[in-house]
Amino acid sequence: MAYSISTAFAIYFVLWWVVLFATLPFGVRNQAESGEAGAPGNDPGAPVKALMLRKVLWTTLISALIYGLAMLAYKAGYLNIERLTKLMGIPL
């Protein structure tokens, strides 16, 4: 089964968002940890600096690496529907 460009983009898009949510907590310090008081009414657990540009760049790099490895495994025949259903114990 050959994937179209739109299918490949959709898979990468979903993978990118999953990796983004996995990388969001790394390197974040909240106001209570850093000792900053923050503005009145702010939650003490609010991040001081989110560092979103760094996280977006890391997310793109990690997603491209995972996607590339998955495509290599797919092209080599390791990721096909028969093999995956057999691993999960689902009869075809």
C-alpha cells in the first residue's frame, strides 16, 4: 500500500503534536520554584519562561527522526498490517 503525500503529512502532523505535548514540561520552572512573586492574582505554578521556540524546534527535530525511522521500517517491511495485527493478537 503506497501512501499519498497527504497521508504522510497527516501522520507527521499527529506525531508532531504528540511529541510537542511530551516535550512541553521539560525545562519549565514555575514562579514558586524560581522565587519570583509574579503579578498579583497569578498562579504560583505558572511558568516563568515557557521557551516555546526551543520546544518547537526540538519537537520538529524529534518528530522528523521518529517519522524517518518509521518510514524506513515501513519500507523494509517491518511495519505492515499483517505483522502489527499478529503482534497485537488481532485476527485478520
